[in-house]
Amino acid sequence: MNFRAYSRILDLLPPEFLHQLFIKLLQTKILKKKVIFDNLKINIFGKDFVNPIGLAAGFDKNAEVIDGALNLGFGFLELGTVTPMPQIGNKKPRVFKIPELSAVIQRLGFNNKGVEEFLNNLKKVKRVNNILGVNIGKNKNSKDFISDYKFLYEKLLPFSDYITINISSPNTPGLRDIQKKGNIEKLIKNLSAIKKRKPTFLKLSPDLSEENFSNICDLVIKDDFISGLILTNTTISRDSLYKKPVKNSWKLHEQGGLSGKPLKDKTNMLIKKAFSLTKGKIIIIGVGGVSSGKDAFEKISLGASLVQLYTSLIYEGPNVVVKILSELSVCLKKKGINNVSDLVGKNISYD
């Protein structure tokens, strides 16, 4: 029985419970899928990645399964989102699987155990040939979001390879307002005052207005504190959900962020746009709807140097990472492309 068959059986159990089971499984470190494809090695911000496929934030919120997740074949991990203080997140149920569309709607609300436990877990990890990013967010009831971000940035700086400023989750009230013109400048100005720094990314919403998106791209080019963009977070749009029948259609009307295959085209469009607006001068990490080598190829071809996934793990299982790597490696060879770095922004068709 393949994982998709198991997945249909497991659909009867609450998604958050299943997630905890997966975490427990990875803690055993019995899943080892690590493989090396020479044509997928890539150097980004001075770091040698064994491949460009990473785990997106949201899976390992508390930095609990770093070794287990790396054993799946990922080239890097993004841990978190972590907030200064622990918070339980929004009321359950808050995660809804839509199997017909390989999608998930969730409104978790930055549920995590806080930065102290996160940091303790990070300190236990042997830093040998692994690349770890941390995704930071403000507490829901914080009165000063800038202080939250500065505190987390400075605290986690020594234990991470890059830091992502999450200002785009739809599940924390007011968070996305930070992306607006005027607010985003204030945040970047305050963060830029930090003397020590690591490569720093802004994670953006796919629902940004054209004006605010263009403004952020312009800011990133001008300010050397921000290394690049992660495109994108989940969407509150439901436009792509009505192309095929869904058994439990009530789920489509649940509040929260949508991830998975329905997000793919939207993120691809924004990757292409950001690459054009920034003239390829920044690092773009593409995330949203990646479940095959073709999906990864398309995002890289449009301008992403690195790619992340999460939802496809839910539907395809732990083997999806090696499957994507294998398909991507084979496709590069068929296209006569020596290394994945030569594909970035070339806008080459997969077919």
C-alpha cells in the first residue's frame, strides 16, 4: 500500500494529531532518504547547499526534529515560526485537509512553545553540513511588533544560517499590515540598526496589492539588510478552489490560509514578477504547491534560487523529497543544463 492509500485512511484522524505522529516518527530518525545529486548542489549567500529543496516553516515550529527532517533529503530547513513568548494559537479545529485539491486550509496562529525552548533545541544540534533558517514572528498580543522582531533576531542570530521575518501569516490579526507602505520601511529601518546580521528574508503574502509588492521589491534592492524574499505564504483567496467537486465543500469556507497545489500558479507569477522587478539581484525562495520535480523546475526557472515545500509531505509522504530531487536532476540532464544554478531565472519551459 502506498502512502496516498494510507493517507486516505488517516484522513479520519484530526490533522494536528497526525502532524504530531509525524513529528514523533521523525524523532526516531528511522527514516533515512538522504541522497546526493551532483547537478543539484548550489551555493547561495556563501553557503553550500547539497540541493535547493528545503522544508518550509510551519512544520517544525519548535526545532524538535532537525536531524529527522534532514534525513528525508532536504537541502535545508526553515524552523518556526517562533515567537518571543509561548502561545497556544487559535481555537481548534483549525486545520482542514482538502484531499481532492491536495490543499490545506489552516488558521493555527503561530502556535509554538516560545523562543527559549526553540533555542534550547537548536543548541543541541550538531552543526555539521546542515543549513538551518529560522522563521520569526510577533506574539499575537504584542504591543510593539518591532521589539519582538529585534529581540528574536538578535537572540537567534548565532544559531542560524539565515533569518526570515514573517510578516505575512493571515492568522495573526494585523500582521499583514506590516507589509504596507510606510510600515515596512519602519520595520526595515529598525532592523537595519542591528550591527551583527545574517542573510535575512522577508516572507510575503500572495495577496499583496501590486503597489505594496512593487514597493517591497524596490526596498529590498536599495537596503542591503534584506537579502531576499520568500514567495509566498498562504493565501486567503479561494478563487482556485472551485475547479473540481469537493466532498466536504464546507471546508472551502473555513477561515485561514490556503496552501498546496491551488497556490502554485499564484506563487509562480509573483516569483517571475519579483525576479523582473529586482533584475535578479536578490535571492528568491519559492514556496507553494511544490510536489514534483516539474514544480521545482518551474519555480527555479522563473527566478527562485531555492524552493520549499510542506503540504506535499502531508499528501505524498516522506518519499516526496527524494522523488522531487530525482525528477529535477533528470530533467536538468535532459535539458543539457549542467547545474541547477544555471536554471535560475532562465524562464525555460519544463516540457
